[in-house]
Amino acid sequence: MATSAVHQGNGHGDNILRPRAMKFANAQILRTQSDENGLKPGNGIITPAQSSGRSTPVPQDAPPSVKSISSARKQIRDQRRHRLFPTVEYFPRVSHFDPESEYQDFRGFFSLFWIGLAIMVITSMLRNIKDTGYPMRSKIWALFTIDLWQLALADLAMVASTALALPLHYLYRRSNGLLRWKNGGMAFQSIFQAGWLVFWVALPFILDWTWTAQVYFTLHILTLLMKMHSYSFYNGHLNETQRRLYDLDNPAGASTASAYRYPSSRTGVREGGTEDADFEEKEKEKEEDDDDDDKKNDVDEKERIASLREDLAMELTSPLGHVTYPQNLNVPNYVDYILCPTLCYELEYPRTASVRWTQVLFKTLAVFGCIFLLTIISEEFILPVMAESALRLEDVHSLTERALILAESISMILFPFMITFLLVFLVIFEYVLGAFAEITRFADRQFYADWWNSVDWLEFSREWNIPVHHFFRRHVYGASRPHLSRPTATLVTFLISAVGHELVMACITKKMRGYGFLAQMTQLPIVMLQRTPWVRGKRVFNNVCFWCSMILGLSMMCSLYVLV
């Protein structure tokens, strides 16, 4: 007999021996026998609902556990059963580009971007061979070799000159008089930095460098200026913090006022003002609590001093807990900071386990590859348009005709400048900073966020250049908040940023026009308009407006500075 199954029913322990169901070789035989014998479900024939397929059928009075196991086995067998004709499975789901989609891996478009640039380079070379007999033009390439050693020596001297911040800080630290940091040291450091900036900005004009050398040198000037400022002012703050901590050893003559907490420099606030509002609320509550403490005299003076001493000691220690001020005041620490891809000085940074030299090589090659592509685009698509438009503007005097030539020039370089902007972004934030991060084992490599999804210029300024955003947030906005309101501090931050952008354009084009300054400052009213109730929330519309203004603005700035 076939294998049997023992079942205990009704809780009486009676053993019921049931045969295993037979499998007919042909389903048609079963149907014929059922029709001839008049077998019905009620006459002892097991229906599909009662049978579990090839296994022993489950009786109606079986326990729920047995029924659930039998049902699970049947479901699994049904899932493995295939239809005779392939079935397409449909589920409720959205496309990859749908706003509600969680899919974020679009790296294939990154590969397509490089393939498109390769096609552009190949077609440009073929066209040049046809027209001139040479694969590339040589106007911009020749500029790279002019006074190259002069540029290298000047850049090396500029980097070395920033190291004066270290002995100057020792001077502020040892002084108890006019040169103490909070007395006159801060002002002296500011004057030194202003003189340093004027000297190195004027040097390329005195030596009459090419605009290609000006591009690199000017950007490096501003980078080192921000690094030096952060190093000096943060260590100055730590110096005053240490002095105050030591003064608490004799509390009788020391100030016991609560330490001021600056606004956080963290990135990630999507809606502007949220973090500042929390900061203001906490400071207000803190002031109210302090007033209540002063009135009620409920706080024990010793506990207050102990809490203040703990806050000051925590400020003098790095977030990772391995370095304490003034252990950081040495040459190796400063050199390491100069090489690290950050503009904000800290006592210590998180590090990776080792240097991946293959990545350093890859990113170095990518830097030169991007410079090669930038040169090709400028030679083929931007420089000829600007040269032709400049010649045409010399022959016309009508304001209408000049406006038409300018508009035509802007339209012809829209796409080339968009590609140029993307390549500049990649070469700086992905490859140059990535290479220095790999060399120094700098672990925090979030140099940009998803700025391409920005809905206004304020969000773009936070996410396209995170190192600069951290600097302005910490050393401009945060430093001005104790003295200015939040809107005024924001205005001052934008004002200094606009001056920096105008300085870059003036050094590159050797023209002081103010177009970059005006373009930067007009972002504030545009942001205010985009955050009104009838515009705010329309992310797709605002993102389209952002990209249109970005593409049009870059071409317009180039045409205005070169042609007007």
C-alpha cells in the first residue's frame, strides 16, 4: 500500500488510515470516469478545494495548524506552476523618471555625457583636418606655455606666504596688550590679509600674464585667502577660550557669563531659515533662563562655573577627541591643512585608512582630460564667436544692431558654455578635490550635493560648492550674527560673495564692469519671489527656471565682459 498518513481527529486519539491519492496518467480519463459513474463531490470524490494535490487530503475537522501548513504547501506549488503561454506580470509601479520614484542610479547618463564629448572632439578634429590640415587649433594651447615657470614660482611663493599666519598667531597668543586677539590682534590679522590679497591680485597685472594664467592664479588666491582666514580666526577664538578657561581657576575675578554659541555650519537644511530660527529660539530661551536665574538666584555658583569650564574645555578639544589646542600649532599641522580639500580649519579631520594611489592617478589623468576638453570647446565654439562678434561691433554704431549682435553671440554659446560649466564643476569638485582628499586621506568627500535639483539660487549656493558654503556660513554669516539680524547677516554674506565673483571676472577679463556683482545680488529678490506661496512648492517649475537662468546667465556674463 502507498505511504499512509496518521491523523488524530477530534482530540480522541482515533487513528484514521487514509490512502494517498492516485495520479492518473491522463486527466481526460479522470473526467470520463467521473461523467460515466455520475460521481459528484458529495459522493466521496475529493474536489480541488478539498485536495492538497499529490499529498493526503485534509479532512474538514483537521486542526487549524494542519490546514495552514497544507494551504502554504499548495500556494508554493501553485507559484511554481507555469502557464502554457508566457504570462507578463503587472504591478502598480512608477517609471524611473517619475517624481515619486525612489530610483536614483543614473550613472549611465554620466557615461553617455563622456561619450557625447568624445564624439564632439572627434568631429571637431576631423573638421579641422579638412579645413586647416591640423587636428586642433593652437591659439589657447599656446597661451599655456607663456611664462609658465614664472607662474609656478609665483604660486609657490604665494602658498608659502600664507604660513605667516602661524608665527602671527604665536604673537597674538603671547601678547597681553594691544596685540592680544580680542584687543588688536583680530584687526591686525585683517589688515595683513587685505594687504596680502592686494599684492597677489596686482602681481599678474604687473607681469602682464595671459587670461589662462589669471584664471588659475585668481582662484588659487581666493582659496588660500579663505584658508588663511579660517586658520587665523579659529585659532584666535581658541586662544581666547583657553585664556578664559585658565581665568576660571581663580573665579573671583573671572567672567562667569555663559559662552556664546555661534550658528551651526552644517549643511542639509532644505528650507532656508529653519536652522537660524531654531538657533534664535534657543538663544532667546537661554537669555530668559539666565534672567530667571539672576532674579531667583536658584543656580548654584559652583555648578555654573563647573558647567562653563566643561563647555570651554570641550571647545578646546577636537570633535574626534585626539587633539587639544594648542597642540595643533606646528608646521606639519599647517601644511596638512593647506593640502586638505577644505576651507574651514579644524583641530582634526576624519581620515581614511590608506591612500589609494590608483585613484590618485585616475583623478590626475581626469583633471588633464577635462582641461583638454575645456580647451577644445573654447577653441572651437566660444573663441571664434567672440572674435567675430567683436569685429562686427566695431563696424556698427546703432544701438539696435549692437543689441542684435550681442543677442546672437549669447545664443550661439549657450550650449558650449553649459558644457563648460559642467566640466569646470567636475574638474574642481570631483577630480582636483578628490585627488587631494585621497592624498591626505581626508575622509569627508561630500564637496557638493544634488545642486542640479535646486529650485532657487539660495539652495544652489548651499549645494554646488559645499566647502565655500561652509566657509561663508561659519566665518561670514556666523561671525556677523552676534551683531546683525538674520536678514542683514544674509545680505552681508551675499554682498561679500558678489564682490568675490566680481573680483574673479575682473582679474580674468581685466575689466571692471560690475555685471557679476549685479547678477549675484539680483539672486536675493528672485529667491524671495520663488518662496512666495503661489510659487513655492512647484519644484519642477522652479528647477526649470533655475536651469534656464543658469544657462542664459553664463553666456550673458561671457558676452558682456568680452564684448561690452
